[in-house]
Amino acid sequence: MTQEMIKITINGQEFEVPKGARLIDVCREKGFGVPSFCYYSDLALQASCRMCLVRIEKMPKLQTACTIICSDGMVVTTKSEEIEKAQRAMGEFLLANHPLDCPVCDRGGECELQEMIFDWGDLEERFTERKNAQPEKYLSPMIANDPQRCILCKRCTRVCEEWMGEEAIEAGNRGVNTVIGTYGGWLNCSQCGNCVEVCPTGTLLDGVYRHETRPWELDQTVSTDIYGSDGMQISIGSRGGKVHRIVARDRYVNGLNGEFLDVKARFGHGFINHEDRLKTPLIRYKKGGRLIPATWDEAVSFVAEKLKTYGRSAGVIASCRLTNESIYTLKRFATDVLKTDLYAVSDKYDLAPFFDNLSAPLCTHKQIRYASTIILIGGEPEEEQTFTAKQIRQAVRNGGAKLVIINDTPIRLKSYASRFIHINPKSYDAFVLGLIDPTSRREASAKLGIDEKEFDALERILRETKGDLIIMFGGDLSAEAQAILANSAHIFASEDCQVLFHPLPLYNNSVGANDIMQGKKPLIEVLQKASALLIGGSLHEENTRYLESKEFIVVQELFETETTRYADVVFPASSFAEVDGTYTNNTGFVQRVRQAIEPLHQSKPDWMITFLIAREMGVDFGYDFSASSVFRQLADSIDPYNGIRYPHLKDESKPVQVKHKIWPKRDLSSEINVLRERMSKMTENTQKISETPRVGHKLHRLTTLTSKTPEFHLLAHGNPKPDNVFVSPLLQFNLDGTPRKEEWVKAVNVGDRE
């Protein structure tokens, strides 16, 4: 649909702009710098900082550009003596209580207030009153707070409400005594840190990074989140071979997630430089013996000789946390070196049923934000796909989208739903059958524990949808149910309604692993049949029992894990901050992973380790030790990636989406029969889950990676509030959440500052 254009004049220049555009956005887009603190695109208007003042012809007073919608023929002036005088006066007000401690402020060098005042230069300071000083404190293990630096833009309170739906942080008191804080003085939220990211001053601070370096000392490297499948863009701040902090990419360049990150992406980087990282190759020369440090040449030669003796009986397993390049090399090792079909992906659930029946394109996160209707079946995006959840919340709150949730648990997103269909535990297959087959609805409703009218109401919502209809689901559904839903676009699509799908994988490269490992076997089958294994990464703990009977196991890992406990050889792998490569996110975007620091100790990228073993076994993949060469071969041999090269992925503000095959309507009667049989065995009188899970019950759990950031231990153990919020919680609690017995000094007070 073509957007209607209008003409406006800015500083004597005429421009065509879309009707309904906001003036401040238009001015900035056209290169006219309009300062602001409280304005933030796609958030509710605050209009309190009064910095974005402009003169509009035929209006008697200066106007705030953030509140003005462009109209045809509008004449705007953004620079004049009158405007500058007003903006300087506002700057003077902002500095009335602001401490001039830029040399010791963690935000110094990237503080918007500092930049604004420096731009103007000779700002007059006429206030002689004593500043309203307050001491620094902690709001949580992750977030520190210096209240006196606050300029009350309230960006933090708005992102907490609109992005996260948590309302954990708010403004208290009135007038000059207004402060940003939290109920009870302690943040019990998901700890996303987005309040820190959007804060224009040093009021809210990263408690993990605090006082480590100055921002201008850090080298910034744009990369992609290692934890979630949303593929959030990040900027890695490193110095001297150490990663000090991670921020959202948008602080420097525009990325798909703007300034949004979750707690793991922002704070969970302690594993990168952790002292427990594997430092050298390790060999266990006899079963039951110890792992002994070895040279690379010795370890590679040892593994090559051993794997030659197993040949086709050996298997290969790739973690879905590895880069596409590493997964592709592991697959080639299986097919070209071992000549075996025993290769698999270590994931919580298989995405093949979804992609092998995909009947409509994958949606982008931008399409989620502007969708008309969103159907969420199972899953818990607010804990597992956090950027997806943020886009859902904004689609409902700011875009008026209808959200229908079908879940056996009253998840927190329920509060945003137009309709919440609360089903019996683990009865998703019955719901899918009832949705697809109207003749089964009476029986399905009984098994689900819902009124049959719920299906009628859902059908009405689907019928009335004009625009994008997005259907989301994940591993809560059986493989058959996923296949049926993925192939159902023809049922719901219409002239006015476009159907799009959104899978809910759990890991950063689950989609890429599924794309590349075409022809893979089920993980359990490989674990049972293979007599020897090459494993890139680690298995989930429940699957490690299959390793006890294996004759020979090689593992590529960062740390010693439950998987390496069974390994005969362990190679030290490089972390995502030490390699070049790509991940594929849950919308099909191929995203760059860029090397920020040199590989620690003797570690190497996973693809290079596999490549070295293959070369020792007489097969040269021709990579020339270049990640771009690996990706070129990958793209030439994996259909959805055909034609893609690293230069195409250079600008993440214009992401490249892989071309997944769109399947026509298929005969899935056998899958439907499986669901019918499964539904017939379900019991009707089942107790429903009534309790809403606590915030962070999945986000804060300790894993191999998150456990290497000490603050995560406090979150995982209930986020206890310390007696003294002026001292770091890590100094007052043991990692298991129990209080330390040391006596602490009295609380810091205002007088200590003076």
C-alpha cells in the first residue's frame, strides 16, 4: 500500500515526508539535529525535557518537536537565537542539581547530557543553591544507581513498562525531591538492564562492568548474542584481550533489536575470560585415567589415528550453540571423512518437522511488532525468546494487535492477551487437532478442559484479521502437531490476511543447525549406534548417560562439563568473542559473529579443530584457515544459503534472510491420525496449572556459561536484598545466596561525598 506523502519546509528546505510522521524523527532523518532527552522512538511520549524546541510558522510559541505530527505545508525552524536561548536555559536547569563528576562517572564519554552541554560550550550557571545530593547505591546485583545524576527523562520507567511489562522501576516523590527507584528498594525483575541502556546519563549503571574501564578505552566489535534464538545484535567492549562489557548494538549502529537486550545477553559474558577456561588439549590415555595436557600436534595425531580405526561406525554431534561454519565442518567430517550418516544436532527439540512442512514465510521481528493478530501456542517467550516477547508486548500495547495465547500455564504474557485459552497440562496436540479438524472439537474441548466456544471465538478472531497473522509455536507441541500447523497456512490465509510463522527454538543457532545438518539422524539414534563420537560442544545432561558405553569420545569445549567427563580427548575451543562466523536466528536472518579478542590460551575455533583432524586423516577441506572460505563453501552447498557471502552480511540494519523452501499443501492424514490416537488416551479430569511462574525462573538459572558470572548465582538463589544497599551485594552474600558473616561498615551517606 502506497504511503501518502506531504510537503514540509525545514530551515528553508522543502521535503516530501510520509503523512503522520513525527516532526522530531523527520528533522533528524533529514540531517537537522534536534536535541532531546526524554524522547525515544516507539515509546509513549513524555515531553518533559523541553529540549526539542522548534519554531513552527503560525504558532505563537516554541513547540516541542516530539509532540508535533507533520502536516502539509508546515514551515519549521530548528536553529535560531531564540531556540538556542531556550535550550540553554533548559540545560542550565538540568545542571542545577547534577553533580559535575564526569571524570569518575562510568557514563563519561558517552553521556548524552555531557555531549549536549559540550556542544553549547559557555553555559551559564546562575544557581548558587546547594545541590540536592544523594549517595550511590545498588538496586540489584546487576544494576547500580546514582540518583543525583538523574534528569527525570523517565526513559527507564517507560522501557520497563512498555518493553518488559514489569513496571519494576518508577519515579517517587515530587518536585526537586523526585527520584527514580523501585518498590521496597530492591529490583525483583528479569534484570534485563534495558533501563541502564536507555539512560542518557550515569544514573543507572551496569553493576557487572562498573568502574572497570572508561568507555573510550574500549574497542567496540559488533556481533550477535550467544544465548537466545532471537539473534540480538550486540557490541562487545574489549580492552587488552579482555571483554569488559556488552551493550546493545544500537548505541553505535542501528541493529534489529535497537537498544534491547536481556539479562543473559547483557551481563552473562563472564565466561569469556574466566579462569576455568580449558587452556590446552587434554588426552586420557586409558579409560578411567586422568586427562593429561598435551600439545596440539600430539592430540590431533592421536585423534586421527583412533578415528581411522572406527570409520563408518563413528558418529558426529554438533551443538546448536556453534557457528554455522563449525556445524558445516562437523557435517563434512561425518560425510567426507568418516563416510557415515551418523550425525546429529544436540538440541532440546527437532526443528525438522517445522521446516519440512513450512507453508508460509517466517516473519521478522518487525512484522511481529506491526502484526494484526498473534497466535501463541505453548512456549514462554518472556523467558526464552525475550526480544520476541518484547515485540509482542509492543504490538499489543502500542499497535493494537490481538494476542491469543494457548497454554497449559498462565504465563506472564497472559496479561496482554485478548484471549487466554487455559488448557490441561500437555494437551497441545488435542488443541491442534481441534483447530485443524472441526469434527474433533467436541472431544478435543473435553480433553483440553475448555468450553467448545473457545474454538468458535478463536475462529472469529482469525476470520476478522486484516493484515499479518503470525502463528508461533515450539517444542511443547509434538513433531506431528508441528508438521500439521506448519502446513496450515492455506486454512487461515485470505485476501486481506497474510499468514506468517515464527518458531520458538531455544538456542542461538538452532535454526542454522537444522538448515545445515540436512539428512541428520535423531540424536538418540546416533548416541545409541555410534561406537565412537566427535562432539562439538556438549550434550544436554540427560543425554550424557549414553556416553558411558562409548569406546572413544572426542569433545571440543570451552570448559570441563558433564560431557567432557566421558571424553578421551578434549580440545579447547574458542568462545564466540574470539571467532569469526555466522548464526541464523529464528526469523531466518543470517547474522555475523565477529572476533573481538584473540583466542585465549591455546584455544581454536571449533571449525578449525575439526578441519585439523580431517587434514591429519588425509582429507583437506580447502578452507585456507579462513572463516569466509568456510562460509562460501557452506552457501554453495546448502540451498537456503545459496549466493550469500560475508559482504552481504556487512550491514545488519539490512539483514539477509535465508530462502527456506515454502511447501504446498501436503497430505498429513497420517500425522492427524497420530494426534487422534494420542488424544483418545488423554484423561479429561486433570488438574490445571494455576500458578504463574516467577520472573526469571528460566532466565536466571545457572548453566555452564551463566554460572561464570558471579552475580547470576545471587539471582538464581532468589536475589536476596542486602542489609546495606550502598555496598556491592557480592561482598555481602556467598554465591549460594547465604549471608556472609563479616561485619560491614555503616552505610555511605551524603556527607561522605562532601
